[in-house]
Amino acid sequence: MDTSVRAEADLLEQGRSSLARLLGPGWQVSLRHDESDGADRHADALFHVTSPDGSSARLVVDVRRRATPRVAADVLRPMASLVRRVNQLTGLLVISPWISPPTREALRAGGIDYLDLPATSRSA
């Protein structure tokens, strides 16, 4: 496993466990990797989130080593729009080691959830 793949896998697991902690007892967050390769790969993973009452939702996960306001507007906002058109019960979650305040604002403006590590989050 090369360094970038390992770093992404580590961020995904940190994000999954941080989200589960933020949601609290009784919530479950499971991880499913997007197994597509190359040009067919549109997301890094899917989180399946289950509440204590059994209702559930999915989050398409995009891992970014560095998220910027421009990436939020030009790449992530169209992705989030497509995800919502396909399934209104699925959202887009961006995970990054750190997300700057201007990038957070750009993500919020696009209705995009985010989680930076350690665990600053915004959920729509």
C-alpha cells in the first residue's frame, strides 16, 4: 500500500470514528469503500449512518488532503448537487486534516457537510 493510499485510509477511519463519537451513543457509522478504479471513481467511500431508532442515511465521502474555497465551489458543490439529485437521503461529507474558515463558509454555502480532524464538523 503506497503512502497516499495509506494516508487516505487513515483519514477515512479517523473520520468514521470521529463522526460516530460526535453523534453519540447508539449511533453507528460503517464504512464502505468505492471500489471503482481511475476515471470511474467518483467518491472515496460511503458512510452508512444508523440512528438508535434504526433509521439510516448514507454519506458520500470525499477525502481531501487540502480543501480550498475554490475546490469547494468548482468541484465539491457540483458533486453535492448531483448526489442530492440522485438520492435526497444521501449527502456529501468532506473529510480533511484541516479546513480553513473561508473553505468552511464555501462548503456551508453549497450545503456540504464537513469534518476536519480533530473533529470540527458541520452537518446540514
